[in-house]
Amino acid sequence: MKEEPDIVKELRDAEKLGLLYNMIKNAIEEIKVPGEQIEKSSTYSNHIFEDLSKNTYDDSIVSVEEKYKTIFENYAIGITLVDNKERIVSWNKYTEELLNMSQNELYLTSVSLLYPPEEWQKIRSENIRQKGIKFRMETRMIRKNKGLFDVELSLCVLKGKEGKTVGSVGIIKDITKLKNIERELKTSEERYRTIFENSAIAITLTDKNERIISWNKFTEILLGFSKDELYMKPVKTLYPSEEWKKIRLENIRKKGLQNQMESRMYKKNNEIIDVDLSLSVLKNHEGKVYGSIGVFKDTSERKKIEGEIKKREEGFRIIFENINDTIAYMDNHGKVIDINNRVEELVGYKKEEIIGKNFVSLGVIKLKEIPKMIKLFKDSILNGKTVNLIDIELKHKNGNNILVEVSTRAIKENNKIKGTVIICRDISERKKAEDKIKEANKKLEEFNKILENKVKERTTEVEKLLQQKDEFIFHLSHDLRTPLTPLVAFLPLLEKKEKDPKTKENIKLLNNKVNTLKNLIEKTLKFEAIYTSSEILDIQVLNLKKEIDDSIKDQQRIYNQINIIFKNNVNSNFTIKADMLYLKEVLNNLISNAIKNSPESGKITIDAKKIDNFAEISIKDNGVGIEKDQIEHIFDEFYKTDISRHDLDSSGLGLSICKQIVLKHGGRIWAESKGFGKGSIFYFTLKLNN
């Protein structure tokens, strides 16, 4: 049961003494006098207490009366007395101030008018007349001309000697400031609760025994534990033993606070993560520890990145110290901030002798080079330019001169130039080598001129010999062809007229040899004409299938003798661009070659396919095949794969002629074979008619 307010206790004592009963009785009697002018002093309460003072009580009762009168008037809360009709009949001075109402406005005012209707209904619903008392009820009242305000209301019903209700006492405490503070606290609590629950860092609260009693959602996400697993869990179990010892050594209970301590924690799956840990001890008003707050942030990714950065820094430091060039970092005033070990090899000074000093004061720059260095640093530090490969002469500690190649690059931080990096490379030996190379090049140029003259002389001689060769071949072929013409014409006639079988056979053999010689002469002349000719090809759009069929018909007499089967797989709409006469020459030679190398009842297949802008034509036989070492020579002039086959009409120039024709068309030609007895495939390419 709630404890009664002190003022209510005092009023109850007064009721027992009968004082308040008399006050109410006198007040009611005054109300019943019609038309009587009531004299009002500073408050109606004074009038009532004046009446009370006339009664004949003993000294102790008078003393109590004075005591309660003082309380009534000077208490900093509103006190009202209402009659049994719920009209205000008496009040203290603070009530007027609290409600911003005068004595006339308060006197006999219905108490219900001091409350908004909904609040009065709440008070009514408490049924206080039956209960007799209601403590500290929060409600709202109407302050004249100032609107509503929050109050804490205590009500006490007053009853007469016969037990009938004669009125009630109301104690009104203004709690507007308190409610505002409560609202602000609630808003603040909600704000911090939102931060607590939605923070991307884990927050835990532990009791004095270091058991987890509260935490935010991110704690569960980070550590992987459920609510049941976390509640009352000893916080030490979240840390490896060595980490918990480190935390204990910080003596945080005594210090009260520890910020950003690096540690490691266990997740539910026993994975160990790196964390930044902040701990704050919670103490009561007596200074006794009743718990702590732990804030920890997963730094595993950051640690990983830091480790990578450290590795890279170590790697860069290794490169920095071991690179063949001298690298120095200087600030905007020319002071050396860092330099690698190569500097000692370059100028004879140790890095410890250089770091922290101005490079000019070291005396390594020769006087004549100072203007160059001034321009270099102006370009780099003032203008932020990158300077590449300037030759500067430096002075070694031992007095020797060193030629170096210098490059600079400005170092920027937040778009401000903080210094410059200088890279120096000793090029003294390179310069000597370059001088030697220049001298050698000069001699080489002179030698080249001599050699060029010699080559020109020999080229002229070769061209003259080639011309003589061409003329010789032409005249020789012409001279040979002239006596052969009558032989070619008359030997078939002699063979036809001859009756003697043996003589007839000899004439036939002679006729074959004459034709072979004639063929050789014609092929030689044709090859020479193609090889040396610069004539423009008569390029036409040709139907490839038709041209192949025509060439097969031209060879029909030969392949029918040995029952060769031809298969032309080329599409009837396949068109190419070529010189028709030259194409016939290529097809006739390749088909004739396939027939000569095929066995009786052999098979020859011709195909074509498109590859980019070219047609790739293939002629395949199942004949004698070609050995691997022969393939690279078969397109050479007068080359024969089997020189023992003299019975066949072969000049050794057919494939060479094919090669020259295909090359003139911008294509290429080649052969493939898996070896002797496994047949051959000859390929050549010509441009498509796109």
C-alpha cells in the first residue's frame, strides 16, 4: 500500500480533532444565509480559521489549529476543500497562483470545471467517494488563460460524525516540469535504445558477477549466439584465456574506464576474431560496482588490411633498399627525409650522414650544376611537374666526378605538394659504353657503305646473270622446239603406216619420248613466263564447281584408263574471283598430279569451304602419299618425289607453276600427307566473290 503524503496525514489528524468538520460546517452555514454579504479577507480560509478560533478548546487543540493553518497557507502545493456538492469552499494561497484564478472566481466554483471532460470522467471512474481516498493520481487541469497543465492529484473524502460525506480535500501538485523531464527522458531513452539496438557495433551489459544480462542485436549477429545462449553467460568465456588475463591486468574496475583496447574474442563456432574493446564500470551512489558496459567492434577485416599494408610496406622497403638506383625523399625545403642505402655507393656518404640535412649543404652538387637543380626543384615542388631523365654531374666524397641521370616526382597530400622524390642513377659506365658504341657505330656505318657498294656490284652481276639465264632458256627452248615440231607431226604417221610390229613399237616409244621433251619445253617456257611476268591478271567471277567439272572432263581419257572415281563436293553456287586461264592451269595440274599418284580404281575427292574472305579448295587422293621430308620440296622447280617413275609424263614443273599462279592471286598453296601409301591432300586458297 502506498504511503500517504505528509499533508494528507496532517489533514487526517485535523479531521480526528474535529477542526475540519467545524470549518466545513461553518462554510456550509455561510452559504445558506441568503443575500448576506460575506466579508472576504485575503482568503476564505482565513475567515474559516477566524471562526474556528472562537471555539472553546483546550490549549493543545489551539496549538494544533495554528500548526495546520500554517501548513495550509504556506505549503507549495494547491489545497482545496469542496462541499458535498463538489463546490470549492476553501483553498490556500498557492491554489490561486497555480490555477491563475482570483478568490471570487474560485469560491463556490464546481470543481469539475477545473478539469477537461475526459480527465473528470477518469476521476469519476475511480469512485473515490466510496473508497474514501486516492493518492497521487496523474491528471491534467485547466489553468485560466494558459491552457492545460500536468498535475499529481490526491483526494480525501471528509465525513461528519454520523458518517455522511460533507466534502473532500484535494491536494494538487504541479508536475508539468517533471512530466516534461519524463518526456525528454523517454525521448532520450528511445533515441539511445534505437542507437543501442541498431548500432553496427556490439554492446553488452554485465552484472557485478560479470555475467551478461543485456545486449544489442548486433552482438548476436557478430558472435553467432542466440538470446538464450547469451543470457547470464560469464563474459570471460568469450575471450581466449590469455586475452582475459590481459584485460584483468588493466585493472579496469579500479580505473573505471578503458577505451579502445585491442583484444580477441570467440564466436560461437570457435572462430577467433580481432576486436577493439572499450569497457566502462557502472557504480551506484555509494561507489559500489554493480556492473559494466562493454563495447566491441570487429576489426578482423581491418587487421587483415593492416597486415596486407604492412606486407606491402615491407615489400616496398625491400625494393626501396635493394633497387639499383638511389632514391631520396625531400621536403619542400630540401631537407632529406629518407634515402636508401644505395647512396653510399653513389656519393660515398652513409644514409645516416644525409638524413635530416639539406642536400645543398652536403657539397655533392657541383657549382656548374646548381642552376639545373634549381630549375628541377622549381618544376617539381612549385609546379608539381614530373621531371624525367636529366643528366647532372655530382661530386663523390672522395673527390671523383659522377655522372647521374635524375628524375623527380612531386609528393602530394590533399592536393598540396609536401615534397619530392628524387631518383638518381649512376650512368658513368653507361656513358663510357655509349661513347664506345658511338665510335663502333661510326666504324660500322663506314663498313656498311663499303658493303652496300659491294652488294650493289654483286646484285648487278646477279641480275645480269638472271637475264642471261632467261635469254638462254628462251633460246634453248625455241631451238629445241623447232626440230621437234616435224617429229611430233610425222612420228604418229610413221607409226600408223609401219607394218612390222617391232619397228612399230620402237616408233611408238620414240614418239612418247619426243612428246615428253616437247611437254618439258612447254612447261619450262610457261613457268618462266609466269615467274617473270608482271602482266595484270584478268580477274573474273567464276563458278568453282563448273570450273572443276570442266577440268575433270579434260582428264577423262587418262583417268578412265585406270578406272579413277571422281567426287566433286563443291556447292553449285560457290563463286570465286580468279583469272580463268590460270585457274584452269592450277586445276589441271593438281588433278593430273592426283591421277598420276592414284592406284587403279582409286578415288579423288574435291571439296571447298569458306574461311574469312577466302575459298579453301582441297583435292584429296588415296594414292602413294608423300613422306614428311618431301612435303617441303614438292613445289620446288623440277622436283620429283619418285625419280624412278620415268614411264609417266612428268616435267617436275607442274606444282611449281601452281604455286606461282596461286601467289599471283594473293592466295597460298600447301600439301598434307600421313606418309607413304596413305594418300595426299593438296590445298590452295583464292579470294571469294563477296
